[in-house]
Amino acid sequence: MISELKNRLPKRSRFLISILAIAGPGLIAANAGNDAGGIATYASAGAQFGDRTLFFMLLVTVALVIVQEMCARIGAYSGEGLGSLIREHFSIRQSSFALTLFTIANIGLVVSEFAGIAAALSLFHVSRFISIPIAAVVVWSLVVFGSYKRAEQLFLVLSLAFITYPIAAVLSHPNLGQVSSNLVIPHFVFSKDFLLLGVALIGTTITPYMQFYLAGAITDKGVGPAEYPKERRGTIIGSILANLVSIFIIVATAAAITKRAPLTSATDAAQALKPVAGKFAAQLFGIGLLGASALAAAIVPLSTAYAVSEAIGSERSVSKTFREAPIFISLFTFQIIVGATVALIPGNLIKTLINTQVLNGIITPIILIYILKLANSKNVLGDAANGLVFKTIATICIAAIGALSLIVTINTVSGWLGLSI
Amino acid sequence: MVHKFHLPSKRKKEPRLKELRGSLISLAGVIGRKVINQEGQELGTVSDLVCHWDNNDTYPPLTGIILRLSRRKVWLSISSIEKITPTKVLLNSAKFDLREFKPRSGEVRLSKDVLDHQLIDVDGARVVRASDLYIASINDQVRLVGVDIGFKPLLRRLGPNSLRVRAIPDSVIDWATIQSFGGDNENNNHQLKLSSSRQELRRMRPGEIADLLEDLGRNERQELLNSLTPALAADALEEMEPKELEGLLRESSVAEGANYLSNMEPDEAADALRDLDDDLRRNLLKKIPKNIARQIKKVLDYEEETAGGIMTTALLIAKGSDNVKSVKQMLISGNDDAASLSAVVIVNKDGKLLYDLPLSNLVTADDNVKLKQLMKPPSTVTVDPEASLKEVAELLIESRATSIVVADSSEKPLGRILADDLLDVLLPKERFHFPRLLSS
């Protein structure tokens, strides 16, 4: 049927369908992981530094694969979510520290999702003072009144607009020699901006929320040691595909925007889709951004609420009414309110989007230490615990991410104190 | 879900804990405290308390403590302990044989294995997480008597150590109504055993157990399932959310999964199998006893939302020439699930359906009467296996019966749909789940 359909379509769309047929399901899943912050950060990387961040993205991909594999393994072999495992295997102080940081990182993400919704609708000339409150009420009601599942399908379809990025990247005729040399050979820029963006790229790619999500999803599916090899393949391919999409976003934006400066508006970011959508690039970008943001605006606060409720020990698969699940609903509502309110504060939406990713990037290595400790523990994973080689590689990886975050943190804090380093 | 049934045990056991309230010692408070020998010298600090899990003990006795000596962890038996107070542990001699702690069978470390882990509050029919544990002396023996599931103990543990001196119990549950688990599987020891299985657990309703199974972690879930009788486990599984049940079947071994499924009603088993991967479904069906697997496959052949997809294939079939007595014998000796037998299907010698005889008509008849003498108009209505659920519902209402026979085009009976099977699929589940994850 696909081939039949293909022949009736213009050449450009035929190419799209071939790509979809090959990469299909994996790509869709990978694409769903690209939320508002992700799109903004990758696009900004392309705009500001051209293809220079590509080698860095390659390193981030390696780190992502290592981290996601550990999370999947923890989920499959322990059968428990990270929230509950942290509570059981760390002291109460360490647990509350981890979960507080996780909550802060996620609230940052919720802010970015609402900022994403506002940025998307600004392309359709809707003021954020209208779009954000409405979005907050809609997302909250969809989840609390139980009709979220259906809405989720819609958001997913909308976010598919971003699958056009790889095509846009190809059609923009990037300098292939330059792209591949940037991909293989480091072209780091030794500046504060590059460092900050690097941490934002880490934060948006290796998000604490994705780690909790993955372990939880695998546990929920009932994937055990027997099915793990298959699941592991899926996880690794998924991680690589997700970053492939990110790399295409960077390349497409780098080709479309030639003035090397930080991205400041969604209209600019949308230029990258011009080769595919022509004068409707802004609309296509807006639709994708709306879908991706709305999707994550519900899932991120839900994942916080699950992890925290799980760790506190209030019922996990909670029931509907406030009385039966007070902690869960309060946590969820709190995040939506804070996220929407902060996103309403006047300021540049794209900057907000990227700053929340920096926050995630700073918190990520701390959460990763917990994950590494769990994955190293024979007590948790038995024979599936990290071996010496894996342990060494993972430790180096996390230490490198930690060092980067630390530099950015020190830099930022000293900036506040009026010192310059 | 509101649980209306309360177990009778509740009132009986509560006063016990109340009596002890004044003398409760908090586990979280005593961890890290000094251990002092008879001469007043400090040996080290408390690393953990060890209890013995036993079926006969409502309140597990303390068998000793784990002492932290600089970097070593050594074992001190209860016999060498003079007294445990909220702030210190006093020993009854000055010299000890200090050996590394090695867990013996049945022994559980309270701080490592129980505190912060999941437990079942049998009375409340819910899964809880221990935020503190309380020990007390009962008849000169120190025992684990209660668990705190409140939020305040957590805050207390977060704060500085000095705050933990006086533990104020928050929401304490009597240990007598707690079902605990066997602890971590150290050294990849997956031998699971429910520490001491409470009688009350077996008196819970299948729906309540299903809720518990959904809320527990994987190891705990498997432990709980293993402690139930196969019949009760099967009943509870039938009550689980389809997605949760699929997950459970995936995480169980094929042998266990097949065992659960063969104890379930064929229609429920088919429902659970429907959405599994082809490989797993095939492997499970292979391990299920042939006669049961055949029944399940029959249901699996039909679409989910049709009469065939929800029917149970357990039928009681008799001939018109059989007498009432012989059918009653069949009923008594048959080990089929009685709930699904609301009527007897009477067939002719070719196996074609003649009449569906309600059990109420059967039990009131004389033993010597032949079944065909009980066949009275109106004639039996049957439904096609491909019929929609709406049609089934309409036919059931029309015939004013509690069940309806599913028969193929040649009138051979295939199965039966009970009114409650239909209600199960037509009414949305009472329990609402927040969407957990993306399309999972």
C-alpha cells in the first residue's frame, strides 16, 4: 500500500515516506523524546556554532547509550522504579537529596514545556498571557479527569512535524565535508558560551527525567532478565536514533541561519524547516513545537509525581480522587502551577528554554552518580551488576559530565557574586 | 476503590500495641547509637538490628545486633545484650567473641531489609513503606512490634541526630497485621519466600489482592503470589488490570505463568494472553495442560469484542436420556469452577444443543427424572460466536437468563457467557490509573 501511495505523490514526499518506512517506529519514539527544550537547544547550537558542536554530540551520544543501558538494566533486573530503589538503597538523607534535585530539574522542564507552548503559539500570533494559562488548565484537566490518553495521540501526531528535520537537513545541501569533519574531529570553541551550551546539550539529551522514565517503563512492561537482551538492543538503537534526529536539527539550523549568534526567537528557529515547508516553515515548526511541548508538559510532572510518591510510599498506582491520592495530585498540580507561572514572567522564551536545560545539565551528573551506584551494586542487580570495564567507562563518562557542570556552576555563581573567572 | 470489608482481626490485636506505646523504641533512633560494655567502655555503634522471621511468631524476636567497629561489622547475639534504650545499647559483659555478621536463614536485618521497603498492611489492604520500625519488650523478650508509615518519622530521620532521641510514633500499624517480605536477594539468590505468611492474607478478597499485586515491586509481587493457593492467586490475577497482568506474565517464568493461567477461567486466561508477544504466548500455551490449553485456544480464535472472545469454554454437557441424579453426580465430582456452571447444556447424540437447563430447575427435580422431561418451552436462545457484545447483551435481557450459550452455525455448543463476564467488559474498570508513561 505504501508503494502505491508513493507513486501518486510528488518526488519530495516520496522520499519522506521511504525514510518513514525504514526508520518508522524507532524514529517516532526517538522524536517523542525531543521536547521543547531539546528542539530549542539543538537549534540554538546550530545557529550559534554551526556544525562545531557535532563532535560534542557524538560524545554525548556515547554517554547517553551508557546511561540509558544502565537504567534499562536496572529496570529489567530489579523490577522497580528508580524512586523506590533510591529510597531502599540509600540513606533517607541521600534519597531526599536526589529526589529534591530531580523535582527541581523537572520543574525546570515543566517551565520549558510551557515556554515551548507559548513560543509555538506565538508563531500563530497568540499572546503567552492567553496561551499559557489555557494550556495549563487543559493539560491539568486532561490528566486529572482521565482523558489524557486520547489527547496524547494527538500531541504525538503534531510532534511528528519534527520528523521533517532530517529531510530539511538533506535539502539544505549542507557542506558534507564540513559536517563530517566536525562530526569526527573536535572543533571546540573555548568560550563561556560554548561551555554553557555544552552543558545545556548534555542536560537536554541525558535528562534525569528520561532515566526515571525508562526504568519505570521497563518495569511496567514486566521486562525481565529473559527479555532484557532484546530490550537492550531497542534502548541502544533508540538512544542513537534520538541523537541522530538532534544532529539533523543542528545541521539543518546551521545551514539555514548563517549569522552565528544565539537563537532568540521561534521564528528564527523555524527557518531551518524552509527547505521542506517553504513559506509555511513557521507554521510547521509551530505545530511540531506545540505537540512536543504539550506531550512533555503532562509527562514530566507525572513522572516527578510517580517517583516521589513511590519513594514516600504513598500508593503508586493511585486512584482518582484527591482524597485517595493527595500527595500525587498535589505534586502534579504544584508543578503545573509553578511551571506555567514562571513561563509567564516576561522575558525571552527561547532563552528560558535553554536555561532550563542548563539547570538539567547541572543536576544530571548528581543523579547519574546514584544510577551508577545502583548499577554497580550486586545487591540490586546480582550478576547483572556493572563489571569492572563497564564500571570504569561509566565512571569516566559521569566524571567528565560532572566536571563540565561544575565549571559552569562555579562560573555562574561567581558571576552572581561579581567575580569573573 | 473503597474496601468495605474489614477483617475481624483488627479490633482484637490493636490494644496490644497501645499497651506498649510508652516503651516503644524507634529503630531509626537507635541506629548509630553507642554500644557500651559492662565496664562502661564504648565498643562501637549500632549498625543494624536483626530479627528472626518465623511463622509462629506474631512479633518477630530480636536475635542480635550488628555492631559497627570502625570499618568492620560484627555480630552480637541477643544473649550478650543487657538492655536496649532509645539512646544506647548496654552489654552484659566486657569481653566478646567478635565475628563478622553472616545472615542465617530466617534472619532479617531491620534497617537494611525492612526499613524503607514495601510491606502489606493486611487490615487496610494496601501496600505501605516503612518509615520507622518500633521494638519493645514483651515478656522479657525484645520483639518487633510495629511499623510507622507516617511522614513525620521521615522528617525526623532527615534532621540532626539529636532530634531522634525521642521518637514520637505517628501512624503506627501493629506488626500483627503486617505482611512482610524475605528481604533482598543478595548474591543473586532469587529464592523467594514470604517471611511469615499471615492467615488474614488468605481471607482477603481477590480484588484486594489484585490491587496489592499492582502496587508491589517485582520481587515482593512474586513472593506474595507464591504464598497464595493457586486458586486464590488465579482469582486475584483475574481481577488485575489487563496491562498489569500482561507485565506480570512477562516477568514470571514460563512455568509459573502457565501455572497461573491454567488455574484461571479459560476466557480470562485468553484475555491475558491476547496481547502478549507471539513467542511468549506460544511458550505459555505449550506449558499449560493440553485440555485447558485447548479451551483457551478456542476463545483466542475469536476477536476480543465478540461473544466468542469473552465466553468461558467450561461447559457442563449432558444428554436428554441422562437422569437428574447422574448430572448431580457430575456436578459434585467435577472440579470445574462452580461459578461458571449456571446451567446444564443438554445435547443430542450428534452433540447438537437441545436445551439449556438452569441449575435451579435441576436441583428441584426428582433424582429419577430424565433430563428431556425437564425441557420446557420457550426453547433455548443461543448466540453466534461472532456476535457483538451489544447483541449478546440484548439477547440476555430478552431471555431473562443469567447466562447464554454460545453455539456455532450447526448448533454445537462452544461456550457460555455469564452476565458478569459481560458486565466486566461493558463497564469501565472502577480503578482509575493515571497515565503513567507514553503509550505504555
